[in-house]
Amino acid sequence: MASPNRNARSAVVLGRLLGIAFLVCFGTGVYSHLLQQPFPWMRFPTRPVQLYQFTQGLHITAGIAIIPLLLAKLNTVMPALVQVPPVRGFLHLLERLSIAVLVAAAIVQVGTGLLNTYQWYPWPFPFKQVHNALAYVIIGSLIVHVAVKLRVIARYWRSRDSYDEHGRFVPDASVGSELLPPAADREARVDPASDAPAPQAAASYPRGLTGRLLRWVDGAPAATPGGAEPRAERPDSGPESREASPSAGLRAPDAALGAPDASPGAEPSRASRPSTAATSGRRERIARRGFFAGVTAATVGVVALTAGQSSTLAEPFNVFGARQRHRGPNDLPVNRTARAAGVLATATAADWALTVVGPAVSRTFSRAELVALGTAQAELPISCVEGWSQMATWRGVRMRDLLLAVQAEPGSKVRVTSLERHGGYRIMDMGPEYAEDPTTLVALELNGATLDLDHGFPARIIAPGRPGVLQTKWIEKIEVIA
């Protein structure tokens, strides 16, 4: 477990990045959830029309970036997670429990969120409700964790306060960090005159199988049968022993190379030897830079190879994204097909008609009658909660024109019902800010062609700044509800 990367400073740096990513995911996730399940008094902006495309793309991208950052953080704090004894008192128990909740919730959240982008749900619980609840658990646990570790965070927030002039980590036991070097190493670093390598403290490894496993991970020598650590030097390796040793003369020429006036058998002067502190500092610095370079490469890599499902700039690099833009009927991907929705027969029936119910007047429109009302064109994105999105050209009847045809009052809220007979989004409510927007359409065409059956033929909803699950397909009824 001894590694230059496993220290409080590294934990603080990774914690900052994770904190930012979790806050971004939380904010954009809450916005998405409220769009789908708003409070009655809520109103949402319809401009810019790509608002949800941006927020949900950012949500998924930040969530994917969390994966390598979380793995790096767990690797950094591993000595604290497996410390012996695991609990040192009641308050420490509470702290450990809060960390356990945070880590467990974060792993479940990013794991299920990643699988959701591929629409694979190998679990018995409802994803949307659990995902939303876990977001609050994570933020609450994160606040508790930051409060508990505030002294450590403040102490190691800046790099210049965390390393000495040689680049070695500066341990500070007074702040309560559990990520400190062994006691012997700390003592050696406190004394600037000491440049000898610090031996590993005997008490730094637990006994038994856990200790042996940690020794194997660190490549540390095995403990002696009596349980003590092997000595860093042989008993006869000191200056007095070397002078008395018969082989001392064999080392005299090497010693003479260290200092011109050295007598045979004498050690080189301290000034002539390279500084062990500088050497160890250089090695620690290289190890840290290599570690963070790897974390950066992994994070940038997973983001770059998936962000193309929602970003035009990154589209050529979309290797792992769940959807490829411009692939599918009408040059647009499909999430839910007509076959999966069970509307193959009803959506293609010759007698299909759209019913529009107003406060006092109700009307039905065939597809030809909808076209006869007059159509408008709008450039709007289809933006799905799974993270993929794409701009498209839609043509259809304005929602506000349909509501005017049934004498609905301005500012009316509407409810849209699909031909689907099952599913959580079969019925969708739309606030007046969307119903009155001139770009909200009952779409009949997509990208210059008749709406494909899998994209909602004979008619579907498209509105600015809304999740794809609320852009109801295969609609059969629109009714004014307020």
C-alpha cells in the first residue's frame, strides 16, 4: 500500500474533480427529472431550443468521466479503506459508515447509469426512481464527508503546501489524515539533515493474511519469524564495522573516488554523495505525474469516445456511444420501435384520426385534414435521457393552431395520449409554455420525408427543450386539461 500516489494531496485533487463531476450530474439530473415530473406551478424555458440537448449531454458526459476518476480515488485512499483496526471508536464508526454509503451509492449510480445509456436493465427495481433517490444520497454523503475531512482538505488544498523542496509529500499528523507515510518515514522527513532512506515501520503492516497480502502488493520483504521487520542494513554495515571488516580495504578505492583526500576505508563525505532526499523526491514526483497522466488519459479517452453521441465536434470519435447519429430511418436513430410499442396495426390503420378535446369543442382530424390546416417547419433536436441527441428538420401543424381550432384559452395546459397501451410515457402532460410556443408541432414529416413508423407515424409531438421521452409518438388524442 506504500505508494507516492496514496497520500492526502492526491486524495484532495481527485476529490475536487469528483466533487465537480457529481455536482454537474446532480444539477443536470434534477433538471431532467423535474422536466419529466414537474410540480404544478413550474414553468420551463423553451429557448434555446437545444437547452436539454446541452444539459443532458453534459449529464451523461460527466457521469462517464466519473468512472475513471472514482477508480483512481478508490486506489488512492485504499490504505484508509483497509486500515487495521477498521474502527477506532463510535465517531470513527459513523465516519466509516458515511464513507461506505458514499462509495456504495456512487458505484451503483454510475454503474446503473452507464447501463441505462444502452437501455439494459438487469435489476428488479425501477431505474428512474432509484437513480433520482441515489443522487440525493450521494450529495448528502458528500457533504458529510467534506465536513469531516475539512481540515485535511484545507491543509492539502494547494500543491506548494503539500510537498517539500525536493518534491516529497509533507506528512502532517495533526490534521487527522489516514493517508500518511509510516511513522519511521515521517520522522526521517521531519529531520532535514537526514538523507538516509527511511526504513518501513514495523507496525505499518497488520499481522496475518491481510499483512502478507499488503506486503505482496507493495513488494515489501517478508516479516521475520518473530514478527519484526527486517533491518534496513546488516549489523556489520556501519562505519565501525566496515573499518574492522577484512574486506574494508576492497571498498577503499570506491571511497577514494567519493573524496580526493579520503583515506582507505573511509566513507565519502556527506556533501560529495548525492542527496537521498532529492533522489526520493524526484522519484515521487515522477510517480505522481505518471499516475495523474494515466488518470487524465483515461478520463479524456472515455469522454472523447462517447461524447460524439450528443456532440457534433466529437461525432467522428463516437466509438462506445449507445447511438450513432444520422443512422436510422429518416436519418435519425430510434430508441423505441413501433413493434416494441405494440402499435404496428393501430398506427397504420386507415381510419386513424387525431382527436383534439377543448373545454367546449372537440374535433377529429385525419392525417389529410391535419395537412390541410397548414404546416410549419422547425429545426429542433431530439434529445434522449440516455444521452444521445441530434438536430432534425420537422414539419407539421403548430400545437397552438390545433388548440385554437377547439377554442382553447391562451395559457392552456394539455395532455397527449399515445396509441401505446403500456409504458410510463404513454400519457404526457405539456405546460402552456410549450403548448403556445410556435415551434411546438404535431409533426408529420421528418428531414424532408414522411414520418417513419418507428419515429411516430402517423403523427408525433416535437417541442423545444424537452426530453425525447416527452416527445410522444403515435399520438391519438390531445386534450386541454387546464
